[in-house]
Amino acid sequence: MKKNYTRIKYACYTTNLSMAVIGNLTPILLITFRNLYGISYSLLGLLILINFCTQLFVDLIFSFFSHKFNIPKTVKFTPLLSVVGLIVFAAAPVLFPKTVYLGLAIGTVIFSASGGLAEVLISPTIAAIPSENPEREMSKLHSIYAWGVVFVVVIGTLFILAFGSKNWQILTLAFAVCPFVATIFFAGATIPETKKPEKISGALALCRKKELWLYAFAIFLGGATECTMAQWSSGYLEQALGIPKIWGDIFGVALFGVALGLGRSLYAKFGKNIGKVLFFGAIGATACYLICALVNIPVLGLIACAAAGFFASMMWPGSLIASTDSLPEGGVFLYAMMAAGGDLGASIGPQMIGVVTDTVASSAFATKLSTSLSLSPEQLGMKAGMLIAALFPLLAVWIYLYIWKGKKKPKLLDSINS
């Protein structure tokens, strides 16, 4: 059995690596699509929104109808769906020569559905494998995603620099090898049994527990904190601090990913007391956002972006760990609800900072204020966006403090339901 569990772990790890591909490949290629196919910025931004919304839709479907699915077969099918989506994405100019965007959108929907399935199913699959320390196994799984972000951003950026943006399809097909390998690993493996509600009434019964909504809000804040900086660190470094784009991509997004992976890897090896880790992580992340918003020194801004990855590293997987400790009967339904909360935060956070940046930059007040501060309206708008985004980790400080104290005093959470 040990050999079989090892194969399952490798399958889950490579699937999470595939999630890093489908979540970060499109942002790298946005300017390429703009230059090669004349796609507007609005439609390019819509591709990222399609990604998150598709994942959120899949999360919600599984939240209430997981009892209708054959979980082992669905788990094995998940990475294969990524392969199909990436192939369609790469073949968009061939399949839809006059409407390339349509092919890109279809490919995005397909591989994003795979991402949604992976969020819901891979974590409970790892959790179902016997382990001396399930928390550390969960952290290790999520650290794979973080290191995958670094891999995708660095390899993708250097590939385009070396071989030109016109060869983006080769890059996409090369990345499709990752989910293909995961499919092979899953093909010969036995999926461990995971809990799921027998009927929709079982899911509704869990919905009546206020702990569920507490943890869903916690992971919402974690997802918003992590993904807002992940999506905007490159733009912030370029627009607000004047750092060239290639260095912003490598030292912004990639360095953020390194710090994210480091934090999760350290918890996987040494971690304990997840409530305490969440609390202090939220404090550190709040400080990083405030530095980005209020300080105009490029080196400090770069350090703050990277450090935000470290402090936010456990906010998503840590909320998941805390929720499964509190609601062990939740099974697949709990993972689906938590994935939905995280994806909602990952959608709203980056979108909000974009809206705030545009609104502030175009206002007459910002034009006057930016002149007095020796900033451009765009720089002031970006800093305003970062300042508003600091509300996510700031709110998380209080939620995680509540979770931490609740773990030290179990009666605290019990009192919520009374």
C-alpha cells in the first residue's frame, strides 16, 4: 500500500503544479496576445476573470452536488482536462483564425474547470492518505503550487525573451506536459476514500454550522491577500516604482512566489499551531501592503512585495487546515466550500485594486495631489489600490485571532452555535 500512496502523492503534486500553469500562464502572455492579435485590454482582462469565475462555478457545483459524482473517476479525469484545455488554448489561432480570442476563451474555460476540480478534490485526496502529520502534508501540497508559480513565471518570461513572443504556442504545449504526467500517475493509482454527503440535505446541515462560514470568510480574506499581490506585484513595481517590466515580472511575481513557497515549505517541515501562524502572518501581510502604499523607495517596495508572499503563504492552506480540524465530518463538501471562498477572494481582490487604481488616477483630486507628491496620477492610483487592499489582511488579523483563541479554547466556537 505504501507504494500506491507514493504514486498518489506524486499525482497530486503534479496536478497542483499544473494549477500553477493554468493560473499564471495567461498573465504572462497578455501583452503577446495584444501585439499579435490586436485583442483589447478589456478582453484580455476578461480571460483572467473567466479563469477565476469558471473555477468558482465548479467549486459551487461540487459544494452541493458532490454526492452525484464518482470521486475517484473525477480525480483521475482532472489533469486530463487541463491537457485538453491547454491544447485548445495553444491551437486557438489554427482552430479560430478569424476569432482567435474565442479559441483562447474556450481553452481557458476548459483548463479552468480542471483547476476548479483540482481545488476541490486534490486536498481531500491528500488528507485521506494516512499520515503522522496531516497538517504538514497539506502544507507540502500547497507549497508545490507556490514553487510552480516561480517555475512558470521564470521559464515563461525567459522563453519569450529568448525565442520571441511569436512562439508562445510552443511554450503552452511544453507546459501541457505537466498535467499529462499527472494523468499517467493517476492512471495506475488507487484513490483513497474521501467523505462526501450522501444527499444534498447533508450539505445543507453543514451549512447551518456557523463555523463553516467563519472559515469560508477566513479563506476569502486569505485568497484576496495572496492573489491581489500575486497579480499586481509586477504592475505595481513597473507603474508605481518605475522598475522595468522584465525585472518586475522576475523579481515581482517570481520573488513573491519564492517567498510563498518558502513559507509553506517551512510549515510543512516545522509547522505547528496553525492559528498562531495565521494571526502573525496576517499582521505581516498588512504591514507589507501598507509599505507598498505609503513608501516610494523601490528597494523597500520590492522587499515588501516578496515579504508579502512569505506572510500570506499559509493564509489559504492554513484556513483550510483549521477548517478540517474544526469540521472533520465536512469531507469533499467542506473542501468545495473553502475552495469557493478562496476563489471568490482571488477574484474580488485583484479586480478591486484595478477599479480603485483607475478611479483614483482619473480623478481631478488625484491630479492635484500627485503633483504635490511628485507622483504621476497612475502611481498615486496604484498606491491607493494597495492601501485599500490592505483591508483584506487587516480584517484577517481579527478573524485569525478568533480562530487561534478558539483552538486554544474549544468552547469558544461551540458558543457560536448556541
